[in-house]
Amino acid sequence: MAETHVLFVEDDDVIREATQLALERDGFAVTAMPDGLSGLEAFRERQPDIALLDVMLPGMDGVSLCRRIRDESTVPVIMLSARADSIDVVLGLEAGADDYVTKPFDGSVLVARIRAVLRRFGHAGGPAAGGDGQGASDERGVLVFGDLEVDTEGMEVRRGGAPVALTPTEMRLLLEFSASPGTVLSRDRLLERVWDYGWGGDTRVVDVHVQRLRTKIGQDRIETVRGFGYKLKP
């Protein structure tokens, strides 16, 4: 089996070298770059399996780099932020990042988060459709919610007949909602089922991804139930 190739973009020499060594010890192939511009070039040349991007980078900051990567690819992206309460965390998620890790981080925690993201992307089918009160479905396994069609087998989404481009994380989130339309799903449940956070996590990850999904499938398609979570309108 080929090694998983990680692109790691970090301007701090000590962190970059130490993290590269730690990842390589865990069996990853690592391309480490010191700034955003060289990181973008390496991404285009090496086509990594996953990208780890520090938020604060010279030349091109991590948020801008994430946005450029997302314009070209659905490869998973994890942002590295020095402060858990930083606005940069939300900006990174809004730019298309799938997850984030706060610095300083333990090497084992980073590896666990990388593997969790890769598991999600390795089988984007996620939860099986067919929970409580699912939408109308035809023989092809296509769920219909108004003008929204979710092909749970072909992993395709259409709105008003036009294809909707979703990242794997957005697709898994929509599949989770589609399995139980009309049922309120808590943020903790979504973190566990979509992000593989058995230990809990930052609910901002859920909130930002729900908002991104709304912009693609319709703002009123997913309803916020204050104090409880979200639900897909049947």
C-alpha cells in the first residue's frame, strides 16, 4: 500500500522539522514547505492526500492558501491555529478547511485527527440513508426533498436539476441529515458521525459547515433548532 502523502506548510523551522519527523515515524510521506507560495506550488506538483496548513504564513497566509487549494481540489485540509478562540479558525473553515488543530499540539493528537479525516474521505458514503422519515426515494437510491435530489449510491447531489458540487465532508454531513429528515441532530452527534469525534470537539466546525452546505442546497433547507441542533426539512 502506498504511503499517505501529507503536505505540511509551516513557517516555524522547529515546529516544521519536529512535526515532519513525527509524521514520518508514523508512516506518512511528508512534503514540508515554509511559506504559502511554495506550499501552493508543492500542492500542484505533488498532489498530496491531505494538507496541513498553518494559519499564519509569509507570502500567502494559510486561509488564502486553503481557499486556493479548495478552488482546485477537494483534498482534505486541516488548519493549524495558535489560539483556539481565534477568528482565524472560523475563517479557515469558511475557506474550505475540513478541520483544525490548535497549537501547541501533541503529535499523537495530530496523527489521530489526520487519520480521522482520511477515514471520512476514504469512504465518503458515510451513514446509510434510510433513518426515520426519509424523503421520497426511487429505485436508484435517490432521495428527494423538494427541489433537492441526493443520490446516496452515486454520491451526487442536484438542486433544481443542476449538479451541486460538495466536498466529501459536506457530502457526509448532507447524508447524515438525509438519513433522518425532520429529526433534530445535535452538534455532538454530528461531530461524532461526520467528524469521527468520539471524544467531542469544537461545535464551530459543525456550524460553519452547515452554513457552507446551506449556501449550496438552499438557506432554508436546513433549519436551526436553537439549543438543540439542526434538522433537514422533509
